[in-house]
Amino acid sequence: MDAKFLSTESLSLSGKKLLWVLGSSLIVMAIVLDGLSGRGWGSESLTLPLVVGALLSALIGHWAVPGLRALKTGQFIREDGPQGHLKKAGTPTMGGIFFVPTAVGLALIWTGFAPTVVGAALITLAYAAIGWVDDWQVLRRRSNKGISPRMKLVLQVGCAVTFCLWAIATQPVNISTVALPLGLTLPLGLLFWPLAGFTLVAESNATNLTDGLDGLMAGTGAIALLGLAALVAPAHPELMIFCAALSGGCLGFLSHNRNPARVFMGDTGSLALGGALAAVGILSGNLFGLLLLTLLFFAETLSVILQVAYYKATKNDDGIGRRLFKMAPLHHHFELSGWTETQVVSSFYVVTALSTLLALSLLG
């Protein structure tokens, strides 16, 4: 895609303006959805947990970000990445440690510790813990390498299996169906559970790969979570509140993570967001809807898979292959094609918003 194609004024907003545009758009969207559904704007709405989650996360961040800086949690930047990112070295990371528990705690209290919310909260915090271990190893070793990919995968799979076993034991039988357009459902029976486990691992890795630019994962995560909240609201109002609170948490975090970022969410945040999205999709039977909502994250993952496969397939006698993209994940390709960070981020916000509208129009 030509870098000039989306190089318009609307995609060249400063990080601060982009935050205000996104935040106000999501709040308006929540108000409209609440009005159309007849929920109003009280404690059982999308709007109130979204706004409260955003305010709490933003306020706690004013204390937490200086604390992370004082603990010397500065990010190490990979030298083979875009050279413009080297100036970000030393920016505090591990920001997920304050906004994820804040949003999860808010949702638990708001819903009176509803069983499905407890389950979604625990898997979210479990993936946050995996991310924290990875972030901590990066800081301890003073490099951009954390725990080994194999160990991370083992931990992710272990948490996914535990969650699925809990869901099998505690949730209704009809959880093993997938909602499709036109009011159709696809009963998968026992096949649902391997798919559910794969979704948890794949979604958490996809959000992890997407977290590569200032405000990218926080903003796209806020959009996707609000869309998922609207999707599950009719049958699972407690999960709606969980998603809305976490969407608000992302918005509040974005006030500190917008370009130029004062803090990064790290694996602590990105793995947790993927776990939360997948858990709600599983518990509500909305795996197809989740796929539509997170098409951008899927594209980021696919770009890495295609890059590696193409490089290996085109190796010459010297063992050097060709690259399909300038760099993977996809956001780096656009950066190296001449886009600014805010152009890439705002474009990806638009793509996520469009995929959310698609999911809501087909399944809402």
C-alpha cells in the first residue's frame, strides 16, 4: 500500500489530539448503544463502567508511572528494529501492572463477583503474570530478551487448559456453540474446547505482537473491547461490564501511553488484553465475533508468519532469503515505508473501528 494513500490530515493528529478523538468517539458510541438498547446510562450500562474505568486508570497512572521510573523499569529497544525507536530506550515499561488490575478489580466489584467475570478476571491476571515474568527478565538481563518463547508458550497453554477445564466444569452446556450471522449458531460439542484453548493462546500472542507503537495496542484494544461488550450485552450483561471497564482502563492508560509515550504496557498488559478478549469470546460463545473484532491483530500475526515463511522459502546458497515486508509485524512495515507513528496508529484505529462495526452489524 502506498504510504501517501492514507497520509491525510486526519491521520496526522498529534498523540494528544488522537487520544481525545478516540476517547470522545468511544464514549459517544457507548451512549448511543446504551440508548438504542434501552439500558440507559446507569450502573447497568456500557457508558458508566467505561468512563469510571478510564478515570481510575488515568488517575492511578499519575502515581504509578513515576513509580515505575523510580524502579528503573526502562525499556530496552531492539537494535534491529526501526532506528527511530532507539530514542525510546529508557521509557518505563510494565505499565500493565497498574491499569489491568484496576480495570479487573472495578469489574469484579461492579458485578458482585459474578462467576463468569471471576473466571475472565483470573485468566486475564494469569496472562498478565506471564507477561510480568517476561518483562522482569528483560529488565534483569538488561536486554530485550525475556523468558524463552518455548517457556512462554508452555505457560500460556497451561493457563488456557486450566481455564477451559474450569469452564467445562462450571458453565452451561450451550457454551460449546458459536454464534454466527443471521441468528444462526454452530454447535461444536467437544471440538469447541481445543478451539477455545487455541484462541486464548493465539489472541494473547496477537495482542503482544500488536503492541509495538505508542498508543497502538491501548487504543485498538479499547475499541475491540467496547465492541465485544456491545456484542455480549444481551445475553451476558456481567461480561459487558467487564469488557467496558477494561476498555476504559485502556483509555486511561492511553493518556500516559499516547505518542510520545511516558510508559509502555509491556507484555504485562498486552498478554492480559488478549487473554481478556479470548475469555469473554469463549464464555459468551462469540468466537466468530471475536475474530471479526480483532482482524487487525490477526493481520499483525499473519504478517510475522508470512515473513518468516517467505524468508525461509527464498533462501539462497548463502542462507539469506528475501523479505515479503520491509519488517514484521505489519506496523513496522508501514513505518519503514515512510509513515509517521501517529499515521500508522490512527490508521489502525480506523481499521479496528470498521471491523468492530462489521461485527456488530452482522451479529449485534
